[in-house]
Amino acid sequence: MRNTPTPSGPPRRPGSRARFALLGVGAAALLLALVLSRWPPPGSEAPIHSPSPEERSPAALGERPSRPPAPSSSARLSPPAAPSPEDALSTALGEERVTLTSSVRIEGIEQDRPWVCAGEVMGLSAHLGGVAEPGSVTRWIWPVPGGHAELHPGPQLQWRAPPVAGRYPVRFQVCRDLGGRRVGVLAERQLELEVRPCGEEAGQRHEPLQIGVTQRGQGSFTFEALYRGDEPISAYTWDFGDGSRSTTAEPRMEHTYALSGLGPQEPRSFTVTLQARRERGQALKATTFVLMRGQPSSGPPSSVELQVSRWRPRTDEDGWRSDVVVRVSDNTAHTWERIERVFLRWAGEADIDVRPWNERVHVEETLEHGGFRGYVTVSPSEAGPEIKQILDFLYGRDATGQEVVVSWSPFKREPPAEPPKAQDLVPVK
């Protein structure tokens, strides 16, 4: 029988070795954590550590979720840029603006007065230079409340000021229709008009000097100084806007503009300025505009035959109607683009309204090669008592792209015994 040595110390209980082993692992883990807390050495790159989902979760760590960090200034969203005045007007008109390269230039825009009273009218006239673009039209655009815009065609504008004083932008454009909603802008210029609050005695009706205009013929006008005041006028100096000047002692002056260089029906406006020198006190000044057109062609182009009936009252409603028949005789296709309606006033001024041709011409029958049979109308509002005559100019192109123009008069009023003059003003005798 072999004797088994007895170990010294208290007897070991079952499982003591396992507990020792676990304590050793815990100590090793603590030691490893201390080592890792000192790693890496200074100056070395930290190793990449991808935390487990439990480590990333604040709930797993028993912490309150922190508030997300505020975005840096570079990450903050900037407010959308405000649209440019050009884009805002195009949006208001429902158009798509396209800027085109062109030799057309706007040489200047003139005003008949430096400012205007709220609610009254200011005259504007634009002057063009450079080479004219085929198919181009001129127009004025200005914004109105509610995100809308108003539009007036032609080189001249009688702009009615809003009832509230301030500065208001008005834009003049030379543009071309590109089809659909696309409008090509060849040239443009914007100006700000000053509108002032005025008392009852400060309106245009009370201005001491105005100019009366009467057109006598093609390019021939009579101008008259209409003066309100007690101080005698010693001399009148006229500037007719075409390089001609004259000084007279009488308040009336006749002038004829040269038509050379103007194409058939080509419009051109002139600024007429009058200075009235008083015997005592500062000289007075007044401005007005006249519009004239080049000599009409001897007749319609040989490829187009035009028949127009004299205007007559409409049977179904107020206004007048003229029957129009256009025939194309050379067996080539013709297309029509627009109608310019010119309103001639007794005072010599003219307004122009430009629209797509099918807005003015009511086609009843389509003829060959672009011809048609139809009619045009004039409403009572278009032919007010101040209107002397209305002219329509139908513009189109033949198969070669050459411009074709035919014209007629849908309304003309017999002259009154006394043409109307400026209210409350009398000429100096």
C-alpha cells in the first residue's frame, strides 16, 4: 500500500481551480485594457475601430441620446435665388425667354416729362439703330401687382402711372417669335419712371405749356404752343428731333419730315421739344412725340391680290365689319404672321397694336397657297371720338422668305368742324 503525500494548507474544495482560472482571465483582460488605453504610442497613427451595433447604441451604453450636432454653415441650405427682372416678366407673360445675338441696338428712350403725377400719363419713345432684323417687333413690358405684366407693342407708349407714388420699372424690347412659348430677345433696355404724389393744382392739365399736334399729310405736321400764363412769351424755339430747329415769334409752326431711307410702312418716331422764353422769369419747356411711316408701296405685291369692302355696322353687336379676301396668284405657298393695327388720332399721335394675324382676321374660307376669305372687326372702344382713322397691316412671307405686306383701312371718321384741342388751354395770339 502506497502512502499518498498530504498537501500542506487547507483542503481544496471542488471547483476552486475553475474560479482561479476565471480570475486569471479577468486580470488579464484588465491588464490588456490598461495596455490598450496607452496604445498607440505618441506620434503614431490610431488604428481604425469599427464599433459594434451594441457599442453604437446609446441604450446599450445606458446613456441618454445626445442632440444631433448642428450643421456647419457650409452645410446649411441657402435660400433660393430671387428671379431676375427679365425672368420674372417672362414668367408673368407665360413665355420662355431666349437671348439672341443681333446688330439691332436701342439708341435711346425719351420721356415727354422727367416725372409724372400718380394716375396720369407719361409719353415714352424708343429710337433704334443698327440693322433691322426680319420679323422683329418692338414692345413695352412692365410688372403690375399680383405677379402679372402689361404689354404694349410699338416704339411709342402712353404709360399710365399707378395711383401710388414711387419708382416703377418699364422695359423696352426688340424681339422675335421663335414658335410655341419661346420669344427671342434681340435688344432691350429698362428705365425707372418716377411717380410723385401731386395736389389738385399740380397735374398735367395745369402745366403752363403743352404742344398741340395736327398731321396734315405724309410726314407733314402742324405744331402749336398751348400756353397758360400771364407773362408774355418773347420767342418760341422748336427742335423737331430730326436735326432741324427753328425760332419764331408765333406759337404755330409747320414741319415736314423727310421720308427717304424709310422702307414701305416702316415706322419712325421723332421727339419734338419746345422752349418758350418769357420776358421775365425762367423759360418753359414742353415735349411731345410724332410717329410717321415710310411711303406705302404702289400696291400689293404682284403675287397677292387684295379685296376689301368698306366697313359697315355689325348686325349682331356694336362695332364695324370689313370683308377681306386675299388670293395668291403665283402658285407658291404664303404664310401670314401678324397684323399691326395703327390708331391715328386727331391730335397727330398714333398708337400701334400688334397681334397674331388670326386674332384679327376671322377666316371663313381657306383658299389656295395661303389665301383666305374672311373679315376684320373694329369695336366701339377702339374707335373712340379721338380716333381719326384705323389702318391694318398684314405681314407674311412668300416661299422664298421675302416679306409680303398688304394693308387696308377698317375705319375712318369724317373730320369734325373743330378738331379737339388740349383741355383748358388756348393758343397765344
